[in-house]
Amino acid sequence: MKYVSKVKCSNDIKKDIEKAVLLIGGFPIKKGDVVLLKPNYVVDKPYPVSTSKDALKAVAELLYKNGAKKVIIGESSYSNTRKAMENQGAFAAAKETNSDAIVFDEENWQERQINEKTVHIPEVFEHVDKVVFLCNLKTHTDARFTASLKHSIGCIKLKERTDHSKMEFFVPEVASLFKPDLCIIDARKVFVTEGPSSGEIRDPNLILASKDRIALDVEGLKILKSYEADNLLEFEPWDFPTIKLAIKLGLGAKSEKDYEVREE
């Protein structure tokens, strides 16, 4: 059985994230693993646009606690990635946890094919033992919503992300190139209009975690849809084009019978 956890936040983000991951069976880390931790710095703006420093630092510390030999924090932004990571605390979090921080744009890339499209992914994915996604939850003007499936878009070259008219279909295709071992959503704050870099904010005050991206995103969509707002979330969660194509591509749960929600 697969699980999605929903933990109501206290004033201790590290404790809340640890609880959320323990509810789904714990961190999938073996002693000595090198772990790539991918946050979200879509542009150089603070949380909930970007990953918060406190959540990033907490996840890195928990990965070390559970056996990681080295944590590598890596990202590619739509703006100046190095500046965004610097200003939003990624490099500071790396330094404070003895982790490495890399800018995907400055690394070597490997070519991959998606149908007839050619994209490139950072070579670092081939040299780590585990991958952890630390995501935000938001509405999105091009993809309707962004959570763990769309998180993979930040793992390809910027020039290859530009066909916004087909973004909600492109998302699961890109997601099929990656197999994160754990996905965590920091849903203390979310956008329920516009997105991903501005919009109306609500405060679910939740941490979600799962090893199944489809199940996690469906539960995230339920949260976003629980708020009355002018957005593009007119479908039922399982009927979103991104979710339906992700199922077709075999990226996770096919229905709610495939997983259990654990709340605390």
C-alpha cells in the first residue's frame, strides 16, 4: 500500500516534516547514500514562491540523520538561479548543514528523448543514490497547478521549458524522466490564484509527503480546490489532464484505491 501524509504544522518545521515522512514509512535512505535534494526557486522571491530556508535546512538535516553521507542541493530557476538560491537562503542552508549546493545551469547535462522532443537533464542525477523533491503547492497560469509532478520541469534546460500552451501535457512527459524516492510538499502557504510567482495566498498550514507523485498531487489538488478562488482548477482531481497523462505513463497511483491518506 502507498501512503500520503498530511501533518498539521506546529512551530517546529523539522519535527513536522519528520512526522510526515515517518507516517509514510520513513526516509528511503541507506547509510552512506548521496542524496540530491531539489527545492523550488522559480524566481527570486520568498516563500511561498520559493522554497523556504527553514524547510530546506530541516530536510537536509533529516537526510543526514537518516544515514546520508552527502546531501547535494540543486536547482535551475526561471531567473538567475545562483542569485535566487543565494537570496532565498539555499547556499546558507547548505553551509549550515555541511551540504553541497549546485546550480544545474552550471553543470554538465545529458541528452534525453521524450517522444520526438530532445531535452537535457543534469548529469548529477546519474551520480547520486537517492533523489528527494521539496515542493511548493500552488495554482499555475500555464499548468493549472504545480506540485510534485511539475517539480521535474526545473530539472531540464530553461530553453526547453517554453511551450506554455502545452505545459500541462509536457509536465508528465518530463516527470517520466525522473524517479524521486521521496516528495515533500511544504503547504503551510499556497497560491490559490495565478501562480507560480504571485497570487492570492491561503494558509493550509500542512506538510504533505509521499513516495507516489500522482497520489500526492491529487491530495494537493483537493487542498487547492477547497478554497473559493478564480483559477483554472475546474476539473475534479483525477480528471486533470496532467494527472490523466501521468497515469497513462505509469507514474503512480491510478485511483484512490491505490493509496491511503494518513493524517496527524
